[in-house]
Amino acid sequence: MSMGMTEKPTLRTVAKAAGVSIATVSYVLSGHPRSQTISDTTAERVRDAAARLGYRRNDAARAIRTGKSDLVLLSLSVLADPWAQAVAAQVSAAVTPLGKTALIVADGDWRTVLANRTPDVIFIDHVRDDPALVADLEAFAAQGVQMVVFSEVLEPRGFDVIRSGAEPRCHLAVEHLLERHTRIGALTSRLEGYPRFDAYLQTMATAGLPVGDVATFEPHPEGAYRAAMSLLNRPGRPSALYCTTDFAAIAAIRAAHRLRLDVPGDLAVIGVGNTPEGEHLDPSLSTVGPVGFNAALCRIMVERLTDREGAAGKVFDFPWQLIVRESS
């Protein structure tokens, strides 16, 4: 008997067409971890049957039935930052086999998203020590939202906290430049109350040297490029440049090339963050940052989705280190 024109295909009809059990269809089409135990031939047969019948998962019904939305929310501060792009790409690749979809939002929008839907896990970068913000995090954690937050100061309160020890290590970047240079400038997004810039000021003072040329940039790559062009066009430009983010350092190298300056011959450049893009730049970017951070973050997110779902909060430390490459 053929399926009526108005009858929607179900897991049962797909299973019958593919000659497998309903559970097998569910595992294959949801990306459940057990789908990895199913042969490629069987999985392909299931997908072909689903496509032929026009089967689509009812995610709304599944969310009601299982309490899962199959969404992984990434709240990232600067979406144009190569670090944020690398995090988004690697986390998405890690959760897709689990049947999850990564949703990326600009910093601060995560509360709006959570007011309308509940992701299975959320990562929030650079969380401030704000009492109202912490109260929101605790409230959502109490409701069962699985959260991983990036903060140097917060304690885990039902959510995981990732720390990097970034600010205490930024001085290593300036000290590295001081080994060969005395005229060291800085490219920073902020001047006041910014530990990454404070590390530059303190290290120059410790060395008994005056602060060099400083330029501030809007927190995106093109803003950093414009600031670098302005700084490098000044009379008596520095021979080395400390940048408070890797994307600013990458922009500075672009600006140097535009001005026909050799890096590192005419200008040494170092960044902060250790983004994958910096490693593959020409010349490769010297930086301070964690090693293997993105892969570790993916593991933490996947564990929150599987083995550690509902677990108490935990601190994960990723100490930074100096990484010397060609740009300095």
C-alpha cells in the first residue's frame, strides 16, 4: 500500500523503505554517537530512503520529547577576529557528528537567544565580573543550561570556567622585543584598565625605556589596519610593534607590506592570542598564547554534551607561553 499524498513520512516509513530498524534510522539521521557503529552501506541506504521519501526531522517535537534543541550556541566578542572564526569552525566540526548545529552570535546576544530557546550547550568568551551577569549565568545553569565561559576571574557556579592566565604572560611578548629593540610601539584597542596594554607599559618602565608610539584601534581587523597605517606613517616610526591581539598584529604586517617595510627586517611584530591564522601567515606571526586551546575547548564542549552533562562546574586552566616565529 503506497503512502498517501498528504501523509508525512516518519521514522517508521523510512525504516521500512531502508529495511532497517527504527532505532537505526534515528541514530543515522540524528548523528547520534552510536551511528558510528553502523556500516557506511547501511547509513547510506537510510539517507537515500529519507531523501526519496522527503523525510524531515521534527526538531520542535523532538525538543519537547527529549528536552534537547540540538543547538550549540557560541557567543563570541569579535566575529571578525581570526581567533573567533577558528573557534567557530572547530567547535562546529566537533559537534556536527553528534547531530548538533552551531549557532554563532555577537557578544551579549546570548541572553536574548536563551530567552527564546535553550541550546544544549553554550560557550561565552570574555565574561566580565559583573554581578548581574553572574546572576544570569547562575540562573540559567540552575535551569539546566550547560555552559562553558571564558573568564580570568569568575569561579564555576554550575558552569565551567576556562582561564588562560593571559595578562601575566603578555609581558613575555614585550620582553622578547626588548632583546633586540628599544623603540617599541604598541597597537591596542584600549588604553585604560586593559591588562594587555598595562603589561606593555610596565615592561617598558621596568626596562627604563620611554613608552613608544601608541595607536588605538576599533575592535575589528580593518580598524586595526587603519591604526597601524597611521602609526607606521609617523616620523621616527618604531622598529618593533607590540599588538594586544593577533588580528591587530596581522593587520600591522599588512600595513607594513603596503608601506614596503620588511618584516622583521624593518619592523618586528608580535601579537597576543596564538590564532591559527597567525601561524600560517607569511611571515609567520610571533605571539603569546595557549597551545592547543581550540582542540581542548572542543573536547570540553563535547563532554558537556555527553559524559559531563549536568555536572558541577569546573575550572580548566590553559597557561600562555611565548611562541617565537618569523615576524620578530
